[in-house]
Amino acid sequence: MADRRPVERSFLERDPVEVAPSLLGCVLARTDGSGRVRSGRIVEVEAYRGEADPASHAYRGPTPRTRVMFGPPGHLYVYRSYGIHWCCNVVCGADGTAAAVLIRALEPVEGIDAMFRSRPRARRDRDLASGPGKLCAALGITGSDGGADLCGATPSAVTLFAGAPSGGSVLQGPRIGVSAGAEEPWRFWLAGNRHVSARRTVPGSAP
């Protein structure tokens, strides 16, 4: 990742619905204690508007679990889904207002052999990170990474690198797996990308 630069914090200091599609093509990377890197290009995301969004964990205000969402943008919010899978979000918006973008799927770039070791049930590279829980397992992201600075001048254990989608259009549609706020079309993904989590089940339109 030596030729890449972390995203600027100001790039994330916007409404999450604006930030979400602009994260497509960026690269999320995790470096372990031995300096080995696992990374993937972001191909699917969902936006959450905090206290203005009933589907957000921050809807009812700050808690010990969600306080990182109320902090400055550019940090990692990690939570456990159904007590089983870790999921990760990029905190965005202005400092003091909760906003985040859930990373739903990655296209593996580096450390693919290590990803297969962490995801032994995966049989193809398209299965490694095609879902929010899968991608955290593939990269080795856990609760201990919560609060990581994604855009520091010196890359941290988890870093978000600038990038852009390569080919294909960006589609937009309803978020997946939420009841409250399910009508909001705040899920964005790269059309035709085989690493997207819900390729065949959710229709979409160009934003």
C-alpha cells in the first residue's frame, strides 16, 4: 500500500448519504502485528444518519457502544451483529453528530491466502468478503479495532485509502436487514461487481 494515501478527514466530514457512494473504490486495509496486510476495494456500502435515522445504533443518543460515532470523522465503529459477526463502519459527518457508513462488501486485493485461512468455508474469492460479517472475518477486524483512526498521516492497524470505482455504474437501493427506515434508498453498490453481497435479490437504480 506504499503508493496509496489515506483519505482526507475532510472528505468524510459530510452527510453519510453523500459520503457512502464516494467510498466505492476506496481500499480498506488491515495490517497485523507482523506487518502483513490484508485489503479489499469497497464495492458496497450503506449510509446511516445517526439520531435522525431509526435504523441507526445512534438513534437514541450516545451509549458506551456508540460513542465513537459521535466523535470526529475518520474513525472505525465496530459492532457485533447478533452476538456472532463483527461489522465495521466509517464514521463521518461533523464532530459531535453521529453518522456512519457500513462497509457491506469488499473485492479482495491483498493477503488473499490469509483471508481464505480466516474464512475456511469460502470456496471462491467472491465469497471471502461479500457481506459485512464476512469482510471483517476476512480482514481480521474485531472489536479491538474499534475507534481506529482510518485516515491518520501514519497508517494505523486499519486504514482507509483513497480510490475510485473502476468501471461500471453506481446503483442505489434500500438498505438490507433493517425494519425501521427500510424505505430509505441508502445502499450503494457497483453494478455488475461479483463481490457485492446481494447481487440478484435487490433491485437498484442510478442515484
